[in-house]
Amino acid sequence: MSNHIESVLIEDRVFNPKKNNIKDNNFFIKDLDVYKSLCLESENDYKSFWKKYALDFLIWHKLFTNVLDESEAPHYKWFTDGEMNVSFNCLDVNLTNGNKHKTAIIFESDDGKVEKISYIELFTRVCKFANGLKKLGYCSGDRCIIYMPMSIEVVVAMQACARLGIIISVVFGGFSSKSLHERIVDIGASLVITADSQKRGGKYIPLKVAVDDAIEMGGCESIKNIIVYKRSDKCVSWDIDRDLWMSDVEDTQSEYCEPTFVNSEHPLFILYTSGSTGKPKGVQHSSAGYLLWSKMSMNWTFNASDSDVFWCTADIGWITGHTYISYAPLALGMTQVIFEGIPTYPDSGRFWKMISDHKVTVFYTAPTAIRSLIKSSSSDQEVHPKNFDLSSLRIIGSVGEAINPETWLWYYKNVGREKCSVVDTWWQTETGGHMITPIPGVTPLKPGSCTLPLPGISASVVDETGEDVLPGKGGFLVIKRPWPGMIRNIWNDSERFKSSYFPEELRGYYLAGDGAQKDNDNYFWILGRIDDVLNVSGHRLGTMEIESALVSHELVSEAAVVGRPDITTGEAVVAFVVLKDKQPEGEEAIKIAKQLRDWVAKEIGPIAKPKDIRFGDNLPKTRSGKIMRRLLRLTANGEQITQDISTVENIHVLKSLSTVL
Ligand code: WT7
């Protein structure tokens, strides 16, 4: 672990919370005194703290007697001997509490068509689909890949699997067949649920064909069926022994499906995310602990209330789309918007128009989206949020990367109209739900800081021996105690789980992989990743994954990938490439760069495409042959190299690598 974490210039503006748009809610943290006493309570007796919430927030089929089993730490087990069902806690509970006919989902398609589904209708669809799956022979413990567009159907698929205890892994629709293949094989999936295509920005993008391609790559013998949601009239290739339309699976089934009650620790899903090696990690989450933390964090951070219309713009393929679309809003009986399309189609006013049309009260998006909308509304006044009625909003959230103070202020002023709390939520795929975030109407806000940890979350900044560092000093962000929403394992790789997240020198603390710093008010400022992971548009990409994709191309001999700051996407991917043949120039270089970009899109997905590709006849290396990434980072940023370069064997190569195509 390197300890080169520099501190940042800290903003000192403080925005005091506006209380007038906060709603009554049983478990809400009403003021800072309550916040402090809850933090204290969880510190003093954290098992009782979590027990109380587990009883308040979840409906148990069999009550647990053991809150936390630490015997196999860091594989912590929560509420070990309890039994419950996630789908029961998201749907059945809403049939008897007055929400039966309440709208659960307002779906808006890419072309603007709106479809609403009530809790009873959603429940019925989930039951029918689950019965269909059951009839096909699927049951608890089976693994299913979901590769679907944003739709009501993807929620039906996720909830139906949860109802039967089928473990899912949702693969983002923008990932390639190669990525899909890797995941099918890693989890040994017997079922894939997909769609013929998805529609984004006015265009149909095929999905089923990617599944067919993945299966053709071999090693997918575990697959028995592909279930296809029909989104378009486009023809798809069909294997009559294997492929089924989703509507056929669902249609003839009865309207009630008994939930399969599972152990608290039963894996609900596995979600792949990038780490510092070439192979993505299958982050395994539990059923009870995960749902509990989803609900609690949703309740606190978004001050969830009965009258809300919540809209999270994340894709279902990321953890944000799991926790704050497929599970928590339903478990809390909320109405939510699900959007198929993109923020810039038909124009960059789409988000603001949708907030106004659906009277969205709580809006949750990513800094990269805000930055791109700032850019378009400065050149085209018509799409500026000031032209839309955003008066329904009361809380606006941000996630995915640190939101820079300028973007924060723009969001606060133009979208929140200076009356909404901005909740900058720090968390990760591994944490299951929000960890460090303001509580709306309560926590004083500092633009650029995710503020303070939620009660029960013992976040800290430490040095490489696990010792707390002083305010104003950079260090590693850790969580000192386990929490119910935490990652349980890396699927099939317990050793990697332990070494990535619980390195010995850190005293058993959970290592987040981010650098951070606290200020004198104990506010957290996230400084970015400390490993070889980039954050492009709020998406995690491992530099090693992109490097392995590049070197698997027939023309490439060596490649090194680093990040550089980018005004819209946060970070951009820069690839330094040495070809087997001589270094290309002019038109030839441009042609090969395009080939390599397309190759990375095919191997991983378009989001991993390098923005810059630079060719050289070698990479800068030490005498022992180690690539000097720190020099490449400086070169990628066009910065002068002023550091010690005496250990570089072949410094001359930097000259050719500095050429931008
Ligand atoms: C990484 C986690 C959490 C869901 C979306 C991303 C960065 C995330 C913030 C924030 C600063 C943030 C961190 C983290 N990150 N939110 N509010 N402020 N950085 O999930 O793909 O698992 O990525 O995103 O670097 O480690 P993910």
C-alpha cells in the first residue's frame, strides 16, 4: 500500500440545513442531538443497536437469536439463525398497510411513454413470473444472470428471483458479451434473463445477441434457459429448446406464489466490480442484513415519506440501482420513477422535464450527469433547469464520485433552488448502502464533503498501521466495525476477499480502497482511490482489466493504463501502447487507435474505451522491468516531470509517449 495521499484544498463554506421541507417519519433523525445519541448508542452496544432496527425494519419468518456471529471473521454473519424473504419484505408487506393500490413504479420509456404499476399489480406480476420459474425447475440457491434494460420487467425479474431464493447477478446492459461470459462462468448460472434489445437515445441496442455470443464462447454448459423480455419488434435468433419469452413464462401462472423463506445470510445477489487485478470481483451480499441496511439508509438519507416520488437515475446494473431502485424504495412502500433513456435525449432538459412531469420530491443522480447538464445548459438556455417547475423537489442527492464544490453549488442553486438539502452520499458496491452522508435538514453542508458517517458506521481515517491520523492529514478510509449491509465474500474467492478488504496490518478494519481526510469538524473529504482503480463517470474501472484487454489484441505487445482528470467524466482512461510491429505514425496511428478502442469496447464494454491512446516503442521501466506508472500519470496529464528519474532505465521513451493523437 502506498502512503502517498495528498490532502486537498478544503472548502470552508457551510450551508445550514433547511428544516421546512423535512417530513415526519418514525425513525428519522430529527436533529444533531438525536444523531449524536444514536452514534453513541451504537458505539456502546452495537449488537443491541442493530438488533433493535432488525426487529423494527424487517418482517421475520423465523426470528433470529444471534445478532452477530464473528467466529469466522472477517466473514461476519448477521442475524444468523433468522429466516426471512426479501420479496416478502418488499411486496407482501405493502398489501396490508394501505399501499395496495398505491403506485409503486412510474416507468418512463426512452420515447416518453409512461406506464404506472401499483403494488398489487407488481406483486401479482412477480408472483406469476416466480411461479413460471418454479415450473421450469428453478429453486433456491440456483444462479441467474440478469442482463436487461431499465424497465418494470427488470424489477419483476429481480424480485421474482428473490422470492424463490435464486441468487442473481445483474450485468450492466453496456457490458460486452465477453464480460457477460466471464460472469456466467464464474457464478455457474443456469438461467439468463434478458431482453431482445434496449432503447436508449432513440436507438435500439441489441441485448439477446450478446447473450447468444457469450454462450457460444464455450464453458456455459450450466445454462438451461434464456428468458427474453420483448422490448421491440426486432427479430432475434432463437433456440426453441432453450429460449422462452418472458410473457409466456408469466402468463398462464397463478397470481400467488408462496415465498421461499431463506436464512438471513442466504446470498441475495452477486455484483461484479473492478479491483486492482485483471479479474472483476463478485461482491456477494446477504438477504437480511443487506435489506435492513438498504431500508435504514434510505429512510435516513432520503427522509423517506409516504407522499414521496423518488427518482434514482442509476442503472440497475450498478449497486445504486439495486439498493435504491429494486429493494429499498419498495420495502418502504414508496412511489418511484424508473427511466429507460439517457439525460440528453431528446434534449438535455429531459431530467428537469421528468422531475416536473412526475412531481419528483427526492432526486438522486451522479456528478458526471450534473456536469454534462451544466455544460449543455450553458450553451443552450432552453434546457436550463430554470425553465422548469422543480418546486416539488425537497432533497437532491449525489453519488459515484466526489462532487466538486462548483458542481455542488450549481446543483444546490439551480436544481435545489437553495431550499433542498444536497446529500452527497459516499458508499460502495461493497457497503450495500450509504455510509458517509448528510442527513437532510440536519447536517450542516460543506460543498465537496460527504460530511459525517451514519449512526452504526464507524468510519475513520488511518495510516498504514491502522492508527487514526489527525484532522487535516490524508490516510486510508476504513470502517472499524462490521455492519449488516457489508459485503460477505468475493464469490468463490475467500482469500481475495480477506486480502483486499481486511489486510492484516489494519487490525481487522474494513479497507474501503479510498484515500480520505477529516477536517476539524470531523467531516470526511474523499480524495479518490488508492488502488489501480479509475472512476470514469462514476463507474469503477480497473486499469489492469483494460490493460489485459489491450494486450489480448493481436497487434499489441505491451500496454499500461492510467487515469487523467476529465472535466465531464471525472477521470478519463489513457492507454500507453507498444505494438509488436514498429510504432505507427499519422493516419496509421489513428486507424490502429480506433481499432484498439473498438476492441476494448468489445472485450469489456464501451465505458472502458480509452479516451487517449499513445503509442511508443517502449514503456518507461525500472532496471528490474517494472513499469513506472507514476511517470505515465504525469505524462498523461501533460505535466513536467520534476521527480527523481534516476531509476528509469529508458527515459527517452517518454518523449514519444507524450504525443497526443
Ligand atoms: C467508489 C465506489 C456507491 C455507488 C456508486 C459507485 C467513489 C462513490 C462517492 C462520493 C466520493 C465517491 C469512491 C468509492 N465514490 N461515491 N459521494 N464521494 N467518492 O459504487 O462502483 O462501488 O464505486 O466510488 O471512490 O470507493 P462503486
